[in-house]
Amino acid sequence: MDTSMQNSRSQTDDLKARKAHLNALLKLMGSPWVKATTIHSLTANAIKAELSLIDQQLKRRS
């Protein structure tokens, strides 16, 4: 099998795993017992921006 194809699949799998991980972090941050602070909001916004970037990369690969 062509190594470039293997690398492409591996990168796509990595992006999907990273997306799942970031989504899980957002769920944890959205817990009702977590007090929302400025840092909390900034972190959530950064995670959402990263998820948006990952979605764009996945769209380009498909």
C-alpha cells in the first residue's frame, strides 16, 4: 500500500480523535457544578475555535 495513503488515513484518524477529546472537555466544562469564570469562558472559546479548525481540515480531506 502507498505510504502517503497510510499517512493520510492516520492524520484523519488523529483529527477525529482530537475532536472527540475536545468535545469531551467541553462537556466536562459545561458541568453544573463548575463555577464559570473568565478563564473558563476563554478556554471554552479556544476549544470551540480549535474544533472549528478541525472540522475544516476534515472537510478538506473528504
